[in-house]
Amino acid sequence: MRRTLLMLFFSFSTALYANTYYVAPSGGSDMNPGTIARPWATWQKAFNTARAGDTVYFRGGVWYLQPGQTVDLINKDGAPGKYIHFFNYPGEKPVLDGSRIVPPKPSSGQYSYSGGPYIDGSNYIHWRGLTIRNFYQVHDRVFVQGIVATNSNFQIFENITVHNIGGRGIYYSPWYAPDTTYFINVDVHHCADSLPLNDVLGGWGDGWNAGVEKGSYMVFDGCRAWSNSDDGFNIWGAGLIVMKNCWSFGNGLLEGDGSGFKLNPTEETTYMGLTRLLTNNVAAFNTGNTGCGFNENNIGAVSMEGRVYNNTSYNNRIGFMTGGFLTGPQKNNDYRNNISCLNTLTDVDENSWSGGNFNTDIKNTWTEGVTFVASKDDFVLTDKSLAIAELTAERKPDGSLPDISFLKLVKGSDLIDKGVDVGLPFSGAAPDIGAFEYGTVNPGITKVSSIVVTSNGGVSSIATDNGTLQLHATVLPSNATNKTVTWSISNGTDKASISSTGLLTALKNGTATARATANDGSGVYGTLSISISNQIIPVTGISVTGAGGSSLITSIGGTLQLTAAVLPADATNKTVTWSISSGTDKASISPTGLVTALADGTATARATANDGSGVYGSLSITISNQIIRVTGISVTGEGGRSAISIDDGTLQLSAVVTPSNATNKTVTWSISSGTDKARISSSGLVSALDNGTATLKATANDGSGVYGTLTITISNQVNQVTGITITGPGGASAISTDNGTLQLTADIMPVNATNKTVTWSIFSGNDKARISPSGLVTALDNGTATVRATANDGSGVYGSITISISNQIVPVTNITVTAAGGLNSISLNGGSLQLTSTVLPSNATNKTVTWSISSGADKARISSSGLVTALDNGSVIARATANDGSAIYGALMITITNQVKVSNTAPVAVVDYQTENYTGFVGEIDASKSYDSDGDNLTYSWTIPDNIPVSSDSGPVIRYLCPNVDNSRTFEFILNISDGKVTRTKIIPIQVIPYQPHLEAAEISGIEASSFQYPNNPYNIIDGNIGTMWSAEGLAQWIILELKHSFSIHHIKLAFQPGQKKESYFDILGSVDKISWEPILTKSSSCAFSGDIQVFDFPPSKTTREFKYLKLIGLGSSLDNMNYISEMKVFGIRYRSSRKFNELPVKVYPNPASDYVTVRIEDNLMVADFFEIATNSGMVIMKELLDPDVREFSFPINLKAGHYVLILKSGAIALFTQKLIITH
């Protein structure tokens, strides 16, 4: 009834789920929403996201946990009736595999930890259908656990499998009460700490190590534990633990205790009441230090009260064991209806010597005075190998235990109906002894009463080697509910084997008895004896020894004769085949067993029986002092290349040495021919020097003289400048006229230099002369100036000439301003004051000045002759500035009083701007032509809409970056202009239009980068989140996008560092094969005031090309060498296949065009109805119908200069699209 109520509770709780999510081992991403179509990728994402009532389904497949990944459920709570559910997707098997996890190696005397899901501080969690496997120690002193749950209550583990763990399978420690925890149909097997962890090897490899505190409840129902190095179930704590229908077998490997069920004391010194209830459990084949089927382990000042009813302990070291040395309160461990049979050391150990005993001992096989005895004959099946096969069989589809015949009572057993009623269901007059009730406790089931075994043709012998005979079982009565049987060999298991369908196969001469046992638990079986003859005696063992007992070869090319001793002595075929099973590169072996050394190391020689038995013997041979010479060297270029087509390009070479086990595989790199064409480093990196061919050689360093070569073709090398001579006209090197000029010429050597352009500069004497980009020197002052012409090819070569300069004009050095009569004030309304300027030196070439009011322009004005006229009370500064360009000035402060204020005229705003602009482009608003009639100084301030990035919010001119819009949208900038008295406002509306919306975005299939700064990895640039980015430090750092399809690219959109206020510099290159790269955008830069998305158009000559790869090379910024890219998108047109221009189905020329455009359709299958010309915003501005027979046509251009798109269409389908550039 409890199971039914529990399942009803589970069903009711599912109605309260809030959300359903999915996780998949392939095709998922943690950026996805977690739907069945777009699942998550990791368990950790599921653990982080799920909330009370949610369900997460894990799809079938294997998650290989990677180093650094976690599976931690920390502080996540469901609620009563709203558990968090982590379930397998129905019908699928999700597996978490830890085989790729290498725990940190502990330092001396320390420990480290590893394992699967870690549950901490998390309550009301339901787990179902998950498998945890392959978490290993790898190093000594590493604690490994498959599942850990600490400080976590109200857990349900259902249909969970944990196996191949380098320590405990499941560790559960709730820390506090109350708690109710269920383990339902859970399997834990093959858990072992096989590397040293403490003083006992295998002593931490429990299947379960689990307990509950006082006031809590834990249930194990239908669980299995097997092949664990320590105990199967190691339970503890002062709470009530119920274990029913559980099997624990084959535990106790290495040096572990090996108890099937270790019950343990409560560790409480006061009497606690019932703490353990065990019913219908099986412990079998447990070994180890203790190897006890059911072990109280109850020692010390503690108390444990248990009820142990109808359990079976078979073929362990010890069947049942009580505790001793008890000094605490009285315990009452009640044992009834239990079987202890054929345990190898003792069936029962009461520890009576230390005060132990069974307090209540009723109707157990060891109870004094009972009339029944347990023996092998009481059970349907006891054979260990067959029993293990049944016990480890796959569970039923509903997760319940498989049907078995092992330890089921046979008909007529004296253990039937000999028990005492303990409240468990039973059939017959009284309960049976042991874990399995004979017969049925369910009405309406008809048991098998007899089974007759027959064979095909009624024969009862096999006379051919490895012959077979099909057996049949006739089950009575014919209406038996379950008529299936299990086939086995009850006698003569070495003479024959039998399949699950009754096919008997001969193994050895003699007699074998086949048994068909009913699967309905009745214990009924039928048998048939088969006589077997003419069987070949197979080899069962082979021992391999070396001559004189040796297993060493210590001489170069030495040999060792091996001998194979075959068992049994009367085996039919005692010949063997010799082979090397491991270390074939270390030794060879002849058909007679003569081993010849090839290389140092270990080789395993194997002698395999030729009789088909598969038996073999092996001997490991240690080989030393061998020298293996190089016999061949193959030289290849990176990616299979044998050419360098980039100036100063490089190519990494690799040398593959054979044999692979050569003693010395190092090589020396050299150039055997073409030393003027290339050079090579000691690591094989070839650097191009000049066009031509070079032959590279890799020579073995072992003295063998073996070498390999590769010839490299080198092209596109730049001839650098080696010398520059500078001359003036007619050899002149002097300027003798004021501000005179001298045109210089640079002669470049050699005459065939690739780039003969130069950059002109003044190396010394910048105050004496200046020079133009074309080499024109202009005199500034008397003296000498050294001019330099520097080669632009990056060679660093330059030439110099010194120019003598004379007869230059004398500049002003000082100006003194005075007023008439020595006054410095005006006290009459509208009065005036004449100023005078004294210029030094007295011989200055130009002594004229320009008069101005530098401060207080609203208080006075000044004439060109220096007459100051008062406008308003206050102070002004009058300035006289030299007109000779020296920028020297003198000033005088004048105080003005008794003025009557006059009216002011408001400033006038005059603004130049484009009314339309495209998203991602930089625009400019220019208000510098605004004016004030009164001559007042103007100030400017701007109100920016929607936080659009701008260069400044003050000043007459601002630049702005158009935001990203999906539809045309108008943004209003507001200019506030003031003369200090009146402010005028002007609204500037600018329409932002989507840029080329007809283009498609290229799909990105792969990303790689030269480097990145964690966590700013390359994939951040395509995640759609401008807040994440790729970053790398240093010049020429790159990132490569691989496009899913070849693409004709029209423009890219780039976003840089969010919030940046600097220019970012970069190049863009394209490639079809990721080997040869074509420059597209060089020395490009972002705007200096924003890192938001910007559009960068490809040159028209590049838009007709198709690329598969794009490379962005970061060149730092105006402030540092950092490179940031937060988003990158590629837009253009995807054609059916990659074509060069002459292969395109449609030719559009000339492009760019100014007067007319010609279109020629060369694809005979393309039939267009009409053509359109559209703007970058997608607006169609021209449309013309086409005659299907016309394959070439021209049309005049009546469009303003700009970028457009020409489209050939058939109905609504675009057959061809091409960017069209108009230049007039």
C-alpha cells in the first residue's frame, strides 16, 4: 500500500510543474531556451535554471564531462508537492561520463577530490533514469564519489545507475531532520578505490554510504549493489532505514570489508526505538576482509533496534553477524524467517565472546530446535555464474528487478510454510523461510506443475565436435499463467553449454544434464541427460618461457628462443602460432618462436593455440641497448603547400622520420639550392627572400646520412629600396628669397624597386622650412634645414640634403599698446579712446597690426585703426596682433562707465546636414555658419535623441553614429545657440534608413583566432550580444570567420568595445581556401566616439567576388595596442556556386558607371521578366520589362551619384543581384 501511495504522490506532483526544459548531448547550446527543438547542452545549465515544480528531460546519449566543467546542484529547493524533477526523456538513456576528467594530483600528505553530481543545500529533488559512470582516481589519495548529496533532504532517486567509480558510488548525508529519502530501483556496481587512499586498498569503495538523522526516514526498494570493493550497502544514523527487495552480491574486492548489508549502530547513547527494517533482501557471494551478508557492525556505547525478516544470505564468508562490546542501552534486534546457507566461514557469528547475541531469534535456519535445514537442494538455482547472470540482468521496462530463479525454493523444500507471520504477504499455511515466497500470494495465477524436456528427433546424444541439439520444454498444466522457462546445465557444465532458447552445444566428451526451470517461481523443472562423444580436446593453457628462463635481450639485434608448454598434455592439437601482441616495433618473432630485437622497450610474445580454442600464453621481454637508424625522411609544407606567394611570407615545414621508433629523430634544416631565394630556421620555418625556387633539406642527426628535400616556389616578392639620392633643380641646395621654394627630386635605387614612392619630411630645422608631400621646400626663416626622403616600402632607407636659407623677413617679437593721454578708461556714454601700438624690433619687416576686443566684446568695439567705442559698462581688453603671421600681440585693459544699454539682436542658427542617412554610418551636423548681428560670441549646446553616440554635445559641429533600425525612423537633434543674452533653439530631423535590407546575412560555420583574453573568446562576436566581445592584445592579432557557403560580400557590420572613445584600426582580407588571402579593406578605422555597430562597405571590385573566409586583423587603437570586436556580421548575396567575374551568369559593365550600363545574360537557362534598380534602403526607383529573347541590353543613367542595387527578376523571384555604383 505504501508503494501505491508513493506513486500517487509522484503523479499528483507532476500536475504542479511550472516549466519543462530539455538538455541534449549534441546539437544543443546553453544560449538556447531549453525547448525540445532548441535544447541546452550541459547538465550545469539545467541545475542552474530549474526551479520548484520544473521538469528537465535529459535526452539519450553520452555527455563526456570536460575538464573545468561542473555538475553541481547548490542551494536549489523544490517544495512539498513541487519537487524539481531531473528525468531521462522517456525511452532514452542519458549518460554522464567522467572518463576525460583528470583530478588534480595531491601534494605530499594531502588529498584531492573528484566525481559526478554534487548536491549541497538542495531539497525536494526527484532524479530518474540517469546513468553516472567512469569517474576515476588517476592519482593516489584522490577521493572519488559518483553522486554526493550533503545538507540536502527530501530526495527521490529512481531508476538511477552508477558504475565504474574510483571510490564510493553514492554518498548521502542530510545533516539534519526531518527527511524522507527514497532509493527506488537504483543500481550501483564496480566502484573501487584501486589506488592508495588510506591504509586499506579498496576500503572506500562502498556501493552506498548513506544515513539519516534521528526523526528521518529512508527507503531502499528494489536496489542492487555488486562488484564494489568495500560494502554493497553501508548505512548509518539514528533515523529509520527501510530496505526491501534489495540484492547485494559479489562485493569485497581488493582489501575492502565486503559486507552485503552493513547496518551500523545509531551512534546515539540513548535508546532510539526502531532504526532498521530489512525484508526480502538477498546477500550472496560477498568476500573481502569481512564478507558478511548482513552485518550489524554494532560495537560500543550505542544502540540499534532492527527488524530483519525473510532475508537470504548465501555463499558469503559470513551469513549474519551481531555486534559485541555493548555498553549502551539494551538493543532488540529481531531476526525471523531468515536463511543463512553455504557461507564459507560461518553461517552465523554472534560474537558471543564479546557479549553479542541475537536478542530475538525465531524461525531462522540457525535457530535452535527448528525442524528444517537449508541446503543447496532447497533452491532452483545456485550455480554462481548463472546466478550472477540472473542477478545482473537488465531490469524490466518499468525499472523493476528482473525475474530470477536463483535462491527460489524448489517444490517440496522443507523451508516452505515453516516461518512465522511477520506481516508480509504469503501463500500456504504459513510464511516460507527466506527472501522468496514459494507459490503465489496473488489469487488467479496458475503455477507450473511439471515440465518434460525433449529433443529434436528424440535423440539424446551429440557425436560431432561442437555439435548442437535443440531441446524443447513441454509445460503443464497447459493453462499455466507463466509457461516460460530458464535453461541451464545442472550437471556436466564442463561437458556442454545451453542457450536461453534451449540450444545445447557440446564442449567435451561425457554426459551433461540439461534443466528447464519454470519462471513463475514455482521451482518446478524438467531434465534430460545428453551423451556427448567425438569432441576435440581443446587447449586449456599455454606457458611461454625463454631459453634458460631468460626474458631479456641486451645485445644489438639480439635473439631469444621461446618455448610453449601446452596443457592439457592430451590436447588434440598442441601446435601454436607465434606473434608479438604488443611492441611490434620493439621485436619480431619467427614461426618457431625466435624473438629478434628491433628497438629498446618491452615486447609481449604470444603463443596462440591453433585448435581454435582462443587460448594463448604470453611472455614479456625487456629489450635494451638497441640503436634504430633513420631510413627515410619525408618533408612537407604546412597544409600540403609548396609555394610562398606573399611578400616576405613564411612556410612551416615538417619532417616525418621513418621508422617512427628511430633512436634519434631530430634533423638539421638547410637550403641545398636557392640560398638567395629563401632562408630557413632551425625549426624548419622558411622565409621568402626573392622570387624563384629554393630546395630545402632536412638531414638526420643520427649520422645515417639520410635526408629529405622539398622544392619551394616563391613569387610576389617585393624588391626593396636600397638607396635614395636627393637633388634640387640644377643641383641647387639654397633658397635666397623670402618664403621662397625649392622643388626636390628623389632618385631611387635600384631602378626596379617595387615601390619607388617616398615620404618627404624635415629631419632638422623645422623652424627654418616646411616641405610638401611632393618634395616642395618652402623657406620659413634664415638658417639651414635638413630634408629627408624616406622609402614607403618599409625598408627604412632614406636620403638627405641640407638646404641653406637666407633673406627671410624679420618677424615681430613684441607689441606695446597705449592710449591717448595715457588714459585707460572711457566715462562718456558712447565715448571713444584712440589706441596706439609700438612694435619691436624696430626693423620688423611688417609692423602693421590688427585690432580686436579679446575680452568684453559686448562692452566695446574697436576700429581697424585702434579707436575703441564704448557699448556698455564694464571692462574690456583691446588687443593689437601682428600681421606678419608671428601671432605676437599686445593688450590694454580699459574700464568703461556711464554707458546707456542698447537693445540686443538674437543669434541666427544656420545648419548644414544630410536629411537622410543609413544605419551604421557616421553623419555630420554643421552649425558653424550661424551668426549674431551684434557680433556677440556664440556658444552651442546639443540635445541628442535616444542616446545616439556623438563626437560632442557642444561646439558648432558634431558627428553622430546612426543607430541600428529595422524600418526607417526619424530622430530629432536639438541645437541650442546663445549669444550670452538670448538662446535660440533649432530642431534638426534626420531620417535613419536600414542599409541594403535586401541583402542576406551570411551564415557563420566556424571561428578561430590567433589568441584571446579570457573570458573574451572569439565566439562572442556572433552571439548577438553586444555586451560580450573578443579581445586580444598586440598588433596583427587576427580572427577568421568561416562562412557556411561561398558568399558575394557587399558590406560588413562591426561593433567594437562598448562605450569606447577611441579609434580602432584594422584590415579585412578575404580568401576562398584560407591559404591565399586578398586585401579588401586596409588601414580602416572605426569612429572615434563610439564602439557601437558601424557599416563598412566593400570596394565595388570586391563585391563581384565570392569568399569562403574573412580575416580581420586588429591593428590596435589610437590609445593602445588592444583589439576589441563585440559583434561581426557579413551581408551580401549567396550564389549557387563560387565564380570569378568571367564565370558569372550575368555581366554588368561598366561598374562603376557614369553614362550608361550594359547587362549581358550569359546563362541560357536564366529568363528574366524585368529588371529593377533599388536604393540601399530597398526603394525601387527604376523598373523596366524585358523581352525573353533579349540577352543583352543597355540603358542610360539618370541617377545621382551613389550606390544602388540592380536586380533581375522572374515574378517575385530574384534571379541575380549586383551592386551598381554611379559616379557622375
